[in-house]
Amino acid sequence: MTVTRITQILFYKIIYNKRITFNSGFRSRGRFHFFLEKNAKVILGKNIFLNRDFSASIIESLIIGDNCIFGENVKIYDQNHIFKDKDKPIAQQGFNVKNVCIGRNCWIASNVTILKGVTIGDNVIIGANCLIYKDIPSNSIVTLNESLNIVKRG
């Protein structure tokens, strides 16, 4: 491992402290951001690759399994604004929160957005520009058309 790589990993560990678990084989290209609330926890499996402009906004929990790769501009959110009271500004109503879990050996392509409460199984491929708002079973390929098109692999 190069001095630059060791410095980069130490920098991430200092910034995110113990709220993010970086396992062996973590790699990134360009900028990535984790926006974490006070008690948020992120667990990254082994051999994770984050491409340019990856970001995750986490209030409670994000778990990513081993050997996952992420394309450019992937966004993950474990929350959504509450907007029940039309007489109160949305920014003052708080959030609905539900954990996000991504299985092992997944490829999440560029410009994918993953919303709260989603569980993505193992060996899943999610094509570019998809909005993932429901669970994806293991061994699936998701492509973008007028709705989510989920196809079992193999």
C-alpha cells in the first residue's frame, strides 16, 4: 500500500471517527461524501469501490456488503422529509427514517439514487439512472424504462 493510500485511509478514519467501518480493500476515485447525523453508523464490507461524487446521507444506518462497486454520482438516503402538516414548513417537520442495506457483490451504476428502507440482495446489478425505492431480490438486474424492470439473473 502506498504512503498516499495509507494517508487517505487515516484521513477518512479521523473525519468519520468510529461511525464508519472501513474494511480492507476500500478504494475510491475522486470525491465522495458521507453526511452523518450524530448517531449514524455506516458499515462498508471488504473490497468496496466508490466512484466520483458518491454520497450517502445517513441518520441511522447504511450497510454495504463485500465486493460492491459504485458508479459515478450514486446517492443513498436513509430518510425522507415528513410533510403531513401543510400549515408547517416541511423543513420543521422532521424525517421518516429507515435503514438501507446493500448485499454482497453488487454493481450500482452511475447516477443511481437509493431511497430509505431499501434492501438490495446479493449479486445485483442496477443500471444507470435508476431510482430505487423498493427492495431488489438477490441475483437481479434492474434497468431503467418507464418503471423499474427487475429481471432474475441466470
